[in-house]
Amino acid sequence: MKTVLYTIASFALAIALWQLAIIVGNFDEALLPSPLKVVQALAEIASNGVLMDGIASSMYRFVIGYLISVVLGVAVGLLIGNVNILFRLVNPVVQMIRPIAPVAWMPIIVLLIGIGDAPAIAIIFLAGFFPVMLTTASATHKVDEIYLKVARNYGISRTRTVFQIILPAIFPQIANSLHIALGTSWIFLVSGEMVGTQSGLGYMIIDARNNLRTDILLATMLVIGVIGFVLDILIGRFELSVLRLWGRK
């Protein structure tokens, strides 16, 4: 209950500061719309169906890109982390590629696979893949050797060792990477949609800018923030349920 009250108070304070900035700064509402104008713009795009279409398009791309990045990130991370030579060979190259912003790959991606949903999904994948893969590989590489020796002594197969010993041991680190990957993937989804698509929340921002509708632009930004906030809560609950399943909570 306290968390809910603090959340409400936090948003109320942000809205009050927003309105105060408009009053003190004497900004034109065409440049910085008031909270009321933004709410009205939100009602406008919700009533004409534009908002739901944008959310549906963005969530479709996000879910596909994020799930692929998580599955492949964990799988590749486990493989690299379990094979010492492979870890030493791959890690330097990956560490060099990782800092490159996913949007920097956009021209190459568009040239290779064209425009539409695919480039945005590819950007989301790149944004989420490296945090998950690197964290999984590093955590797997550092699993206490005693656990693995005990597994070998009891004749446990390599596959069972991965799923019954290594994964439960490193899941807290993987869970942290899932939070990071979710945030970066959601951020770069908007960037990807600004370039290569004709729908989605990112496209709505560009369209609002081109039409000088800063009220719709801010309304869309708020929707993006709220969805990201909800997604972070959901991934946190997923993490907690898995930890309880494995007796870690």
C-alpha cells in the first residue's frame, strides 16, 4: 500500500513541477503543452484508434525481438561460458562490438533486409542480446568448480548439469541482465521505429513532430514511459516466481 501511495505522490509531484515550469517560464503551449493539453491529446489519439494501433505494432515487434534476444543470449552465453577456449576467443571480439549503439547498425540492416518490421525487430534483438549473452557467459564461466566436480562424481550428464545446477546458480545474474536488456530493447525499439517503419509509437513521435503536434508527441512519450514501467514490473515478478520455483526466495 505504501508503494502505491509513494508512486501516486511521485507522479503528482512531477505533474505539479511540469505545470509550475510552464507558469514560471511563460512557455507557449505550442512548445510546451500543459498536462491538461497532453491528457486531451491522449484522449484524442485513443478515441480515433491511433494509440492502440501504435501500441499493438510496437508490442508485436518488441515481444519478438526481446524473446529472441533472451533465448539466444542465454543459449550462446551458456555455450561460451562452458567452453573455456571458446570464452577466451569470443570475449574480446564481443567486448569490442558491444559498445556500438544498435541504431548504428540500421543502415546495414536496412540494406540487407529492407524496411518494415524486420529492421526494428533486429534493432531490438541487438539491444537485448549482448547484455544477456555477456552476463550469462561471465556467470557461467565463474560457477564454483566444486558444483561441477560433485555433478561429475555423481555421474550427472552435462545437459542435466546445465539445467539443474548451472542455471539455478546463475539465474540471479541472468535476471539482472533481463532487466537491463528490457530497458535497452524498449528504448531502441522507439529509435528503430523512427527510421524504418510506418507504424508504432516511435513513428507516432516522428509524425507528431512533423505536424507540429507537441501535445501528441508528449502524450506518446508518456505512453512509452508507462509501458516501459509496466514491463519492468512484469519482468520483476517473473524473476521472483522463478527464484521461488528454485527455492531461492
